[in-house]
Amino acid sequence: MTDATIAFVGGGNMARSLVGGLRARNLELSIRVAEPDANARDAITRQFAVEAFADNALAVSGAQVVVLAVKPQVMRDVCRALADSPRSPNTLWISIAAGIRMSQLDSWLGGDRAIVRTMPNTPALIGAGVTGMVANGLVDAVQREMAVAVLRAAGETVWIEREDLMDAVTAVSGSGPAYFLLLMEALESAAIQQGLPPSTARLLVLQTALGAARMAVTSDASPSELRRQVTSPGGTTAAAIAAFNTSGFERLVTTAIDAATRRGSELADAMAD
């Protein structure tokens, strides 16, 4: 990544999190951001000391890496407008848009493009995200490393070797933060119903969620093993787990992930030419 030029097309929250992460690592990079809103451009320039452009083509010109960070609904028009833009011979195109397939991006960009499709999630905004990544056949080993270097600025990365599995990645990790937040919301409500003050209920839930996540991240044991370790037979935890199981908790989660996966595929189909 030394001396590389990276252009971000779109200056939204996810792009800003990546730019901030790259800047924090003090890499010798030239970073450009294309953003149509003048106020946003000024803010990006002040915060990250990068070049900001109103014109996408100017930002992309000569860049070794282009990060497409626009909404899926406008991706087709943005890519088609960039198809003939001046670029390096081996430009790597990275998409962080949900549901847009690499074949679609390649077609809109004019064909024969090295493309990495990614699916980050919102904890990337605080450097705690995880990103699923898949590359087309034109991406070489060096470009794969470059893609990892860019996305790792916002958290962990994992390569997915089959693009058809990206809908599952989206369902599990892309949408996943909302599932944990929903559980936290339900726990907080249940705690209040048991008589705990709202502020106490919130603190208990937040710290319990944080502690459970840290236990899982720092332990070599699986989540199921950790759960067994904290579930005493006949105790309060066992009673709650039994209630979850009786209500079909695991089946409900499976149904939800399946629904999200199918929806991701439907959204991609809707974007097809």
C-alpha cells in the first residue's frame, strides 16, 4: 500500500470510517474522496487532510484502488459514468454496496475489471467491524492484500471464495448488529417489567452484552461451550435457556437468517439490467 493512491467514490459514514482508519495507521497513501455535497467535502478535508472532489472522474483518475461507497440504487449510474475515466492499468475496484454482484459491476464499468465485492457492517464505524470479501478472477495476490489493507482499517476481514455466499454474509454479519440490538432491547424491556429502574436495566444489559462478547472473542472455547460453563443445572440460567428452547429460539434465528439471505438475493436481482 506504500505510495498508492486510493479514491473513495462517496463520502458517507462507511467511507469516512475507512479513511479515518487508514489515516490512523500513518500509511504513506494519497487518499481522495469524491463527494457531491460541498459541506461534506469541506468536513472531510478538515478532518482527514485528504483531497476532496465534486467530480467522481477527477477523484478516480490515476488511482490504483477505487472504493465504490455509494448506495446500491445509484451504483449503476455511477459505474457507467466512470467506465471511461483515466485510471491505472491495474486499478482495483472495491465495492462496499450490499447486493450488487461483481458481474454487474464489471459490466457497468466496461468489462475486464479487477473487482472485490465486500460486505462490511456498521461496527466498522468504531473500528470494530467485520467484512466479508470475495474477488473475481482478475484480482491478483497483491490486489487481494491491498483490499485487505483497506478494509482492515475498520475491523476484521474474511475471504469468501464463492460469491453466492455473500448473501449469507450479509444476513449474518451485515444485518447482524441489529439482531443483537434487538435482543438487548428485549432484555432491557423484560428487566423493567421485573421492576428494575430503566437506567439500571440499561446498564445491566449493556455491560452483560459487552462482557459476553469479550468472553467469546478472548476464549478458545466455542459459544456453546462457554454457555454450558455458565449454565448450572437446575439454576436460573438453565430455566431461562429452557424457556428459549421451548419457544423455538434456534429455529426462529434460522428462519430469520434465511429470510435475510433470500432478500439479499432479491435485491441483487432487482438491480440486474
